[in-house]
Amino acid sequence: MKKLIINGTVVTASDTYQGDICIENGVITAIGKRLPQEGAEVVDASGRYVFPGAIDPHTHLDMPFGGTVTKDDFETGTIAAAFGGTTTIIDFCLTNKGEPLQTAINTWHAKAKEKAVIDYGFHLMIGEITDEVLQELPKVIQEGITSFKVFMAYKNVFQVDDGTLYRTLLEAKKLGALVMVHAENGDVIEYLTKQALVEGHTAPIYHALTRPPEIEGEATGRACQLTGLADSQLYVVHVSCREAVQKIAEARNAGFDVWGETCPQYLVLDQSYLEKPNFEGAKYVWSPPLREKHHQEALWTALKNGQLQTLGSDQCSFDFHGQKDLGKGDFTKIPNGGPTIEDRVSILFSEGVKKGRISLNQFVDITSTKIAKLFGLFPRKGTIAVGSDADLVIFDPHVERVISASTHHMAVDYSAFEGMRITGEPVSVLSRGKFIVRDKQFVGKPGQGQYIKRAQYGGALASKENATVL
């Protein structure tokens, strides 16, 4: 059935205007004023913004880590994402050395199939460069997985050496893929961690103290230099500190094709949370760690001036009881990650737009449009335009609320932002023209999310045929 969203304030990365949006067969077919309403279901968005559905470029759903598995899977995680105004996620597919890449990809498809309520794609972890891996990569690109993740940290688990990172950058340049990097110096972290444990330092705060910002800045700078040498393209995930921002800015000023992402937790939380009593600091253990408060202003400034371009959630939830508490007596055994997928968009609106740190159009660019362009989803996703998917968020900019685990939709037993007062929230969310959330009630169904084959880096995704139901 045709839908007509009327009387809303339509906001894209470049424009803000009053207008009506006509939706047919899952796509936007007309935008204007006083569009004909005959035969249409009319949705009145008076007093509200209409945004393009947000895209989360950084999630870890149903992911094994440290002997356990993230609490939120593709069902609970994407439901929570939808309530937060996100209509597409890109999840990280972890590979195992010595196994075909396709084995890992098939595993991730199985995790998502019949569960995801919104559209999704995958990034592929590169843990080694062998002849077999090099032979498989062109097929990976054909499957629409056009971004590769490399870890410079988690020694003896995920970390690769500089040679592997450099060769990945070279291959990505040839294949049209974007290389994503977790930039921390894993070798130095291993040394500092061992020293802390020898000295009897086992509390959660030592997770942060053994991963200082200088280590993130050093690794970020090294990755940027290797990108310039390879004449390739790089996306630095979860930037948390001033030192990393400076290295990204230097690389971009030198003409390198380098991009940076931060996350809501680094914008509003700080290192002191890891010192909470009764082991509650474990709730805030993730990597890179939370930083001292002065780093927040550097991140906000970087978002405003374009040195950082996107906001991911780094959703990676573990229960406090039964998972995080595995690290009692040894901070290295605390599963790394936090629940952030549901609050990403609203926190940026409340702390960014409402407080004058970024503009409304920048907000849309940071949460949706720039992500779509970098990861081969634009213009099908990431904007409100004729021919684009009808992924839309009807957003109330005035409502005030308190974030709490008692009301969130994630499966995890705590909120990283418990008690935080914010302004603004999604009221209704549509994915390809179908309501997933309507008047703050879930009306979607598991399995209706589609796997999206993404275009190569710098390419466009305009054809609806690229949606594949597996």
C-alpha cells in the first residue's frame, strides 16, 4: 500500500525543509507539498523531524569473545537498533586463521538469517594474508563485502603485524575495498598489562591505565603512514582520544584517503567510570578504553570540523552478572564491550544538536549519509531522495527522557548510560517503507531484514536488485 508522510520537517545532510514523502513498493517515489492522498495511508509527522534511517557501521552481534558470546544477537540487537532510529547495520565477521574466508561469511549469514529486523551487511576481518586468502578476496567483493577489518591490538588473538596490514591495504586498493583498523599498539599493551598484574593491579581501572592514549595515537599514525605508502584507503574505528584525532587530521592534510569514526560512549563518558565501586567499573571495560574527560572536547571539535566523519556504536554487549564478572580479580578477563546500539543516535542529537556542538544537517551526515557513501550504500541508503529506499525515522526533537536498562530493548542486564537525561527520540521507524517501530511500539518481525550487497569503495548503490534475501 502507498504511504504518505505529511507535514514533517525533512532533514538530509544538505537540506532542511517542510515536505511530504510518498512511498511505494519500499522506495521513495515523490517528495513535495500537498501530494495527492488518494489511496494512500497518511502518516502525520507534524512537529517532528523526518530523517533518513541511521546506519550503524560498527556492531558486534552474536560474537564470541574471551570464552563467552555477546548477549545481543541479530534479533535483539537489530530490534534495539530500530528503536534507536537505525535501519541498517554493518556487522563484523570474524575469521579464523587457516580456514577459508567463506566459512566465516557463511557462519555470519546463518547468525543473521531469520533474525534481523532491519537491513544488514558485513565487514570481513583479515587475520592473515596467504595465497588462499588472496585468491578468495575477489569473490568476497562480489558478495558485496567491500570493507576489511584489521586489528593492531589483542596480541595472540586478533592482532596482525605491520606487513599484513600493509598487504591488506595494497589488496584493498586493487579490489575497491575500504580497510578498517583497530588502532592500538598491542605489543606495548601486552607489556604494560603483564607489568600491572605482576604489581598486583587487578581492578577494572587498570584496563584503561594499561592502554594509554599515546598508544592509540601511535598506532593510528602508523596505520595512516602505511595507507599513504600504499596509496590506499583507511577508516579508523572507535577513535577515543586527542592523540588519534591529531594523527588522522595530519594524514588528511597530507592528502591521504583516511577517515575516522568515534562512538557515543567516548563523547559522554570518561575514565572515572572504570573506578566505580563493587566492580561496577567492569561495565565500562571496552577497547580503546574510556579516556580522561578533556578528550571529549577534542572529539566534539573533530566531528564539527570534519576531522572525524562518522559515529558508530561499537555495540558489543555482555551482561554484568555472569559475563563481565568473569574478570573479578583480573581485569584482563573482563569481556571487552558495551551496549550502545540503541542510544547512539539520540545521544548525538541531544548532546550534539541540542547543545549547539553540531548542526542538524551534520547530525544526519554523521549518523547516516557519510557512512552510506563510505561503505557502498549510497544513494540507496543514507538520504531522502526519489529512488532511495524508504528507510525513514520520524523523530520527536522535544521529548525529554532518561536512559535506563529498565526501558531499553537490548537483552543485556545494564545500560552504559544509566540515568542520563537526554532530549529527543525516534517515534516511528520505517525500513523499506514498512514500519518496524510505530508510535514507539515494535511492529516488525524477525527475518524481514535483508542482506545488502554493498558497492565497492567510491561506488554507488542505486539498484534495488542488489538486495538479496538469503
